[in-house]
Amino acid sequence: MRIRLVRSMEYAELLDMMYIDKNGAVSKRRIKVIQVGEGSFRAYCHLRQSKRTFLIDNVLALVPVIAKESLVI
């Protein structure tokens, strides 16, 4: 998972992420990774329209956003 985050940061790639928070609520977010640490990462969250810190262990899935799709959405 960490390798995927680092790669998306290097290529300035948008990701769709399924994330579970500390209360157990699952959310789908579109993010752009800014910085990756050992156990967490910073990203711009399009859902909340702000920079957020996420725990890598709480990421359920990461899928790159295809350029054609981002033009449609």
C-alpha cells in the first residue's frame, strides 16, 4: 500500500480511496497524495476540500483515477 502511495505522489496521480476511520465508518474519497511517512500520509481530500492526514493501516483500497474518467466526472 505504501509503495502505491509513494508512486502516486511521484507522478501527481489522483486516487480513489476506500477508508475506514477510527469510529468504523467507511468512506470513499478522491485524494492527491502530498507526503508519505512510515505509518501515515498527507493528502488533499476532494471530499472535504482540505489537506488531511490518513493512517496507512486504515486504507481499505486504492484505485488510480483514469485521465479520461476525470474529464467526465
